[in-house]
Amino acid sequence: MYIKILFFAVVITVIACVYINSTKAEEGMWTFDNPPTKLIQEKYGFTPTQEWLDHTRLSCVRFMDGGSGSFVSPNGLVMTNHHVALGQLQKMSNENTDYVKTGFYAKTQEEEIKCADLECNVLISMENVTQRVLASIKPEMDGREAIKAREAEIAKIEIENKEKTGLQCDVVSLYKGGEYWLYRYKKYTDVRLVMAPEQQIAFFGGDDDNFTYPRYDLDFTFFRIYENDKPLKPEHYFKWNSKGASDGELVFVAGNPGNTDRLNTYSELENTRDLGFPLRLKFINDYLKVIRQYSTKGKEQMRQVLGRIFGLENSKKAITGEYNGLLDANIMKNRKKEEDDFRKLISEKPEWKKKYGDLWDSIQSIIKIRAEQSKSQQFEQLVGSQLFGIASTLVRYVVEIKKPDSERLEGYHDSQLERLKFGLMSPAPIYKELEKDVMTAFLKSSLEMLGKDNKFLQIVLKDKTPEEVVANLVDNSQLNDIELRKKLLEGGEKAIKKSKDPMIQLALELDPMMRERIEWSKQNIESKLTPAKEKIASARFEVYGKNKYPDATFTLRLSYGSVKGYPMNGTLAPYKTTLYGLYDRSLGFDNKGGFALPDRYFQRKDQLDLSTPVNFVTTNDIVGGNSGSPVFNKNDEIVGLVFDGNIESLVGQYVFDITANRTVAVHSAFIIEALRKLYDAPKLADEIE
Amino acid sequence: MYIKILFFAVVITVIACVYINSTKAEEGMWTFDNPPTKLIQEKYGFTPTQEWLDHTRLSCVRFMDGGSGSFVSPNGLVMTNHHVALGQLQKMSNENTDYVKTGFYAKTQEEEIKCADLECNVLISMENVTQRVLASIKPEMDGREAIKAREAEIAKIEIENKEKTGLQCDVVSLYKGGEYWLYRYKKYTDVRLVMAPEQQIAFFGGDDDNFTYPRYDLDFTFFRIYENDKPLKPEHYFKWNSKGASDGELVFVAGNPGNTDRLNTYSELENTRDLGFPLRLKFINDYLKVIRQYSTKGKEQMRQVLGRIFGLENSKKAITGEYNGLLDANIMKNRKKEEDDFRKLISEKPEWKKKYGDLWDSIQSIIKIRAEQSKSQQFEQLVGSQLFGIASTLVRYVVEIKKPDSERLEGYHDSQLERLKFGLMSPAPIYKELEKDVMTAFLKSSLEMLGKDNKFLQIVLKDKTPEEVVANLVDNSQLNDIELRKKLLEGGEKAIKKSKDPMIQLALELDPMMRERIEWSKQNIESKLTPAKEKIASARFEVYGKNKYPDATFTLRLSYGSVKGYPMNGTLAPYKTTLYGLYDRSLGFDNKGGFALPDRYFQRKDQLDLSTPVNFVTTNDIVGGNSGSPVFNKNDEIVGLVFDGNIESLVGQYVFDITANRTVAVHSAFIIEALRKLYDAPKLADEIE
């Protein structure tokens, strides 16, 4: 599923890369300030107007849970994927009512259920602030000072604008420092569930079919955004086209691709391949092992972890696909050649050679230092505890809030506090037994790897066993109580220091070490790597020119392409699938496991038009984070709902190949057919049609 | 499609290899004298009895057109694939009646249509004649003499037994000379068409879906065998099971796999990879180019070449798959390791080292000589002329027939004459315009490659243009007249020498060169390679023991396995597909091209049970030549009809991997459902059920 891939607390964060050298047809996740108008015009004879672009942008919604969505009615109705909504569905379920399993439909607005902690954003405006950000860095500053100055300036821009406009303001670095843009968002936090089908059909085919095609998923959820307790009346929303798009038709996707590494240096890719991915996969497998074990304890335990298993399995399959991309000798060879060509051009001009010639080698040596640190810190973390996360945030908050904004840690700037508090005060349930199982398992594994004399483990365990320590921490912590969190937040440093809560006490003890680590990383990695990569960005601008798209940054992007099948496993994948195929695939596995259909699909089969298209594929260039994005035609009418990429698209993290890289979407006709004939929701169908 | 792959007159014939080292579960195409009883017993708890084996063997039919089949009623009804029957269907069609396109059903026996030149065989008995064959070779003989002696002895055994039993008798070399067996066949040549569906559904998905799965093909044809103008009443035939086999059920396949190279030496594989496959693929592509061009001339021209295009495309896809197998570094590495291990064991025992140590090197040098010859002779042949084939056979026949049997060329022994004459006297139509186009194209390409001074081209062209020569040859040849062929055959050498037919004259002129070439090959290749490979066979027997199966030889083999899906393209392929999926796949391509369904499939859709299984996959180990084989359960009931292997099975030419190598079969239920509800053939359904 094309949800933003979970990034775990593995220290090797992949630094987003510069910008793209040569753009192939359909390639690119374009910012709305720089749409590929000419390319679209040339290939499809359609010219997007500014009005069209504005209408599109303002009809799109970002889900801070890691996905995308769109307005589909004048009454604030928002469409996204079921798997983007999954976390919220789970949070509003309990032992007796499991909306993930049964689905949900609010026949009236009164029945709509408010989400625990869902934030949605609409991108209202963008402003290029590159000059201002760069001007904050003075020539006399060293690397560490430059980072500080840049961070301070960004925080200042954000808060100034927030105060001026009342909007959520984020400065985003594009082209890895080549440009800085201020994105102003209208933020919504009263989001209510209108309709979700059963996970069994939303995720039909389960982990097996995930990231593959041909596919038969009804992966949608409808929310409604409220403002002042009333349904929002958005000025812009997408019209609906129940006929969908025909084979070969031009279609667009607008959404928030999370992260791509299309022009990382070759040494970075090698590092990701040889260290990053193996570590991440080990982490995922260990995590899966413990929560699968937990899920066998009972039906309710199974319900609690189902969403997390889904997310981990999804990441595992995605990362495995990306990993295979890097293990592919041809892909690596091509990337090496690209880099060699670039470096050759630079070395041929003395002026360039002097300015840029050493960059790749110095990046390689920084990467090497970072890798050493990653390996040693992989096991120095507390995994799987929301309670500890809350404690740690509280402990830092009370300290940071007293500093001038420019001195604070990332995440604690004034402009970020609203979002921080929204998360901190979430009423979503915390499952203590689950926390204990996960924490214990990971601590045991750390103990095995690092030995009990390790400083981190000394602080955490104090020579007790992981079981004893975790039982004390979790059982005796009261942080699941929102009122207590509020009290501590408001009580400030004094209240925190006085607290007897064992999680708070542990967070206080670990805080200096964690701060040291952040500072070390800023000093030794970021302050060197960031300017080096900025320089590579400049070099590219200078050598190749600047009419390209930046790597993905979980901000709104536009992608164009067309509906198109592709060569697959010796034959062709069709451009669309139909309801016939849904039954075929289910019966091919005797309606078992992930291929079992909800009962209603057999009970009401004869009422359905089985030739209704179910899913379809397009050549649009998307990645994780685009889940829930609308697929729309040139008339800005929705023809589908992005929910995945095919297995061939996973190397899209590094390279786009139109041959077989495909976006997978739910067809607009299936959504209507299902609402009307399977879910008795004609009112909802009427609202969007 | 798993028809025997067309082998063209490319000189690099791949010499069938020895026998298999270590047998993996389900692996193996076992002879009926040595069934894998113990393996089946161990894995599935079923022990085939001698009675069961005999009944199975006698219910099987070999199609000399290159496929397999089985008796399915007490009235001589035989089932095979549509694509095995394709050549015959085309031969009985003409400009006005195209059974390939429309399908055919004989409601009464009187309406059944006799095939032009179809020979079917039933394997009546087998006898080990190894001792007798080997005894014919005396120690004092050199390689060339040994080959002659062996050939003479084999011809003698064949004709003796034919005279004694009245059966077709073939001596077959198994384990590459490790064993020689006499196979006695009951031969049938009065075979009549009962029922064939439209090619559109038999080959649904066309070249794209060929050799892939999931699949939706109704690839069957029913023939009836006649004896003395009455339907044959076979003592043995398969009962029918319309329920088919369930997921995981033990199933068997009995049929005639054509050829495998599972233990060729590494140098042979390299030669096939670097020379054999590129040459074959070039030949196929050139051939396809000219007949596709021919097919654009009109509807009738299209009809004439459709079967040949099918065959060539089929070979192209199969060979490409096998080629990819050899291009796979892992497969080659494993094969190298196997060989290295074997050679290491041999080198460690001085006695073995002395006897066998040099074999691999000497094979490598023979292969090298053969490769040189192949490259030079690739363009010294007349391609695409049946008329020339007839002329050439007549020219040789009248000479050979006068020699003692032991001195004759292969194909002209007494035991082989009946089959030779059956082919020679075939009333199947010859399309002269097509012959001209193909011959001309290949001659032009030869001229380009070899230059006009080449000896072969001198004889053929005599300084005229290919167009002129071919026009004269084809237009003025009367060999399409069967009576003339008969006259020449009976008239002997004198009639041939007097004939003014230009094809006969050319065949006479080319004959010395062709004979020289055969003799050269026997002298320089066969007489050296055969004993070397025999010795490797002995070495294997000595080093590893002898409880294995021989490489495929287009003789009857038994394979066991079970119904089972497999991992595919990131997900799972189901164990079966259904009629739902047929409509899904058709609509996924807007019912166009190879994915268009015959009209009746839409007209009668509502009468069908769409949950009827269409195709299914099993782990049985088969290759090309197994097309038309029955899939049956332990009660000897037919549950399906083999028609293909999946794309992952194509490397089966070299190595069997149960992970994804699958047999693809039509489900017994679909055949019945189609006969009853789509083709108004309830009588036929009753006969087999």
C-alpha cells in the first residue's frame, strides 16, 4: 500500500537528494509552483491553466497520519484510503465494536464518529523563501553555527506567518537546500468517520497481493471535515466521474509522496544497501515476531495489533522491493554511470573542479562515520512504548519552552507546538500488555548485543532483568491518563521533576544522553553533510540547468500519466480489473485467508454488474505517501483513488521506469457500485456523484 | 504451449543428456519400467500397482504431430489439445471453411472428418535390449564403425519385431546409451475429428498469455480413432472425474516429453547459450517476418499461415525462456558446481580418473568443431519448401531402398518405411505462393551472408536471382500431385533420374553435398561424442548409483505431483482459475485482440456457472511434448488436460525447481460445462462422463 513508509528509530535516516538530471516521459512529482505544463502539452495536447492548478491544489487534503486525500463534495466530505484511515478506525474501536472488521456507515451526520487525533491539511499558499533562509547564514559561521542559524530563521518565518495568517506554516527544503519554500496550510482536527468498508475487502488479497497487480481492492474511507462543529463547506472540491478513465486516457494524481532518493550519491546508495536496509529489515522482523506472538493471546489482542502488523508487513514488502532495487546490478551500474558522467563534466572545467570536485569523497567519509554510529546505536533505544514517548516529549517540552525559539530542539519551536500538543493529548487507547511485550523483547535483544555494562542499558535496567524493569515502568506509569499529561505539561519543569511516574523518571535519566546524541549528530554529520549536498545541488543547477522536480518531501505534488497496462511475468497486465476478477481471485484460493470475501459479496452477487471495473493502473509517478490521492482527468473529475503501486514500482525510490512502474487505483465506478448495491449507502453515493 | 518445440534444420542439435544425479521431490519424467513408486509412497501414501501402471500406459496415446493424448471413452474417443490438433484442423480447412476459426462438432459419427496425415501410437510393450545393442559393437571397431554397427543392430531389432508382432517398433536410447529399449507401438492412422472449439478460446490470451498463468484456455480437441472403418474399442481408457482435483491433491501426468538437457556438460550448455539459442532465435525471427508479411496479403493467406505463426511464436517464447535460464548466472553456477563435484570425485580415485578423467575436455573440443560447422552451415539450407522436402526424400528413397538395411541412412530402414510413406503421400494442401515467399527470403539472406561463390548457392542459384530460381522451382514442380509422387516412388531410381520436375532435379544435384555433410558429421562428431557421453553415463552410474530417470526422449513418461499454487511476481498464483476470471481478463483488455471471446461466451453467459474452474496448476515435472497429456488422480480418473507450463517452467529444460515450476491444465469441469452449455454437445459430454 502506498502509505508513507514507516520510518523507525534507526539512526540511518536517508537524506533526501537533490533534484533530477534528465526527466523521462511521465516521470516526476512536480511542485505546484513548477508544473510540467510543457511536457503535458507536448505529449497530451492539454495545457493546465493556473485556475485548474489552484482548483486542484485546494481540493486536495494531506493526512498527517501519512497519506493523501481529496474533497469530494461541497459538504466537507473527504475521500482517502481505508489503510490511511486504519489507525483512526482502530482507535475508535474496542473489544466489542471493531470497525476495522465490520466496516462503518453513518446514515446521518449525527452518527459520524470523531477521530481521536487525526490532522488534515489543505495547502493554501506557497512562497519562495530561499533568499531569506540563505541570507541568515553568514560567511564567518562554521558548519554547526550555520545549521543553527538556518533552523532559527526557518522557525522565525514559520511563527511570523502563523501569527499573521492563522495558518499552519511549514518551511520545506526542496532540491536539498536548492530552494526553501514556505507552505501555508489550513489545518483541520475535527475529522469524522462517515463510511468505511470491511478491511477484508479494502485489503483483499492481504499481504500477498499488497504492492501487486492485477488487484481487486475496495480501499476507500470517507471522512467529513468539520469546522465549528458544522460540516465544512470547501470552496474547492473534485467533481466525480463514475465512468472512470478509458485505456490510454491522460490522468493526474495529486498527493503527498513521502520520500525518494533518486539522486543520492552512489556511496549513499551503497550504504543504504549494505547497512540501512539490512538493519531496517531486522528491526521489522523482530517487531513482527513479538506482536504476532502477542496476537495469539486472544481475539482482543489480535484486534489491537492488526493495524500495526499491517503497517509493518507493508513496510517490509516495500523495503524489500526497494532493497532488491539496490541489489539489482543494472540499476546500480546506471546510477554509477550517471554519477561518473556528472563528475567527469565537473572535472573537465577547472573552476567547477575546484568548487565541487571533492564533494563525493567527503560525503563518502561522512557516510562512513554515520554508519559506525548507526551500528552502535541500533540497539540503544526503547522500542514500542507510547508511554515512554509521551514521557520523553513532556520532559523535553518543559525545558525547551523556556528557551528562545531559535535555540530549541526541532519539534519544539513555537510554530510546532500546536501539533505537538495535539499528539500529546490524543485520547487514543494505549495497550499496556502490548507495550510490555514489545519493550521486553527489544531490551532482551539489546542486552544480548551490547552486554549489561553498556551505558544506555545501565540507565534503563540498573542490573535488573528487562521483565522486572518493564513491568515496573508500564504498570506503574499513569501517563495513559490524559488529565495527568495535561497537568505535567502545564506544571512545567517543577512538576516534571517532582513526578514519581517511572516513565517520567526514566525519561529524565535518559535525556542528557539523548541530547548528547542529537548534538553529536548535528556537529559531526548534519553540519558537514548538509552543505556538501547543497553544493552538489548547486553543481547540478550549474552543469545541467534547473527545469526539474525535487525529490519527494511529503508535500503536495502533481503527477501526470495515462491509463496503461504493462508487460508482466511473461504476459501483459490489463489496464483494469473487474468484479468478475474479484470472484475469480477469491475462488482461486477457495475463498480462504486474505482472499475471503465479506459475506455480503456472495449474498448480493446477483445484484451487481460484474463488468464494473474494480482497480486500474496508470503510468503516474508516485511513491509511499500518495495513498489516498485522487486520480482525476483533465476536467478535474475524479476517476479513481490511488491506493498502491505495483511490485515493479518499488524501485521508484531510486529510479522511474515507465515500462512497468504503475500506480494502482480503485476505479470510481466500483466505489459507486459498492455504495449503492453492497453497503446500502445511496445517500453517500448521491452526495459525491 | 507445451507442444514439442519445433526444431529447425539448424545443425546444432542438442544431444540429450545422461541421467539425473539427485532427484528432488516431484522431479522426474519416469519411464514405465521404472516408476518412482517409493517416492510416491513416501510423500503421498499411495502405491501404484503394476495393474494401475499398465492401465495408465495403455490408456495413453502419442500424437506424432508432437503431442500427447488419452483414450476417454470405450468408443475410441481420444482427447488432446487444440494446439496439438491445430495442424490437422488447418489441413482439413480451406478458403471457405475454417475449422480453426469456427471450431467443429460432429453430431453423428458420419460427420466426423478424417485427418490428412495424423499418426497416433499406443505403447503396447517395452523390452530392455541394451545387451543386444552393445554386443553388436566389437572391441576392434573404431568410432565410425561402432556407430554403423549399432545402427544396423537397432534397425534389425526393429524390423524383426515389427515382422513378429505387426507393431511399430522403435529402439530408444535412454540415459544416452546407458540403456537401449525396444518400444512396441500399436499405430493408428485413421483418426477423425469429433469436436474442436474456436481457436479464440482454445488459445485465449494469444501469444501474450502463452506459457503463463493464471490462465483461461479451453485448449482441447476430441478425435476418434478408427480401425477397419469402425470406431476402435480400446480395452483401456481413462474414466472421467468432472469434479477435478482439490488443492494439494496427488495427481499424475502421463505423456511424451520431447527433450530435456538436464545434465549436459557445462561446455555444451555454454555452447547452446552462446551459439545455439542466438542462431535459433534469428532463424525464428526471420521466418516470422516473412510469413507475417505473407499474411497481410489477404484473409486466405492469413488462414494458411496462422498455424505456422502460432508454432513459431510458441517456439520463440519457449526458447527465450530456456535461453534466459542459461543466461541466469545462478543456474549456470549451480550446474558448474554439480559438474565440478562430479569431476572431483572422479579425480580422487585413480581408476576412475584414468577411465573418465579426460571426457569433459574431449567433449568440449568436439563441441567446438561442431560449432564451427554449425555457423558455416546455418545458411546452407533450403527453408520453407515442403515440395523440396518431398523431392529430397524421393531422391534418397530410391537409392537407399536398394542397399542392405544396415547400410541405409537413418529414416530409410525397413522398420521406418511405413511412416515415411505415410508422410510422403499426405493429401494435405501445399501453398505454392507461401513456399515461394519463404524460400526467396531465406535464399536472399543466404546470398548476403555467403556470397554467390558459395558452393551450395552455386548449385541452387546458378547465378540467377533467388526470385527467378524459386519461381521456376515452385511454379513448375508437380509434386503437389500425390499420384506423381506415387509414380516416382514406385518408378525407382530410373524414374527419378528421368524426371523433369525442377525440385527433383535440384534434389539430385544437392544430394551428394547433403550426404557428404551427414557423413562428415557421423565421422567427426557423432562417432566421438556418442562414446564420450556413454562413458559419462557409465561414470555417473558408477559414482552415484542408478535409481534415476533419463532425460526426455518423446517417449511415454509418468510424472507425479500435486495441485498447488506458487509465488508469483510478489504475490501468489492461485491453484485454479474460474470462469469469472475468463470474463475479467477479457474485459481487462476491452475484449480485444487475443483477449476477445467468441460471441457465444457473451450470448450464453447467464447459463454458465461462473464458479466453474477453468485451468489449474500442478507441481508435475513436464516439458514440451506433454501437450495433451491427461492429468489424472490415483483412481486413474481424468481431472484435467495438460496444455502448458508457466513461464517459470521454461528453465525446466535444464533444471527442475518445485518452487514455481508448474504444469498448466484445463480443468475437467470446464470441458463438461463448455460441451453442455456452450457447444450443444451433450452427447459428447455423456460419452466421456
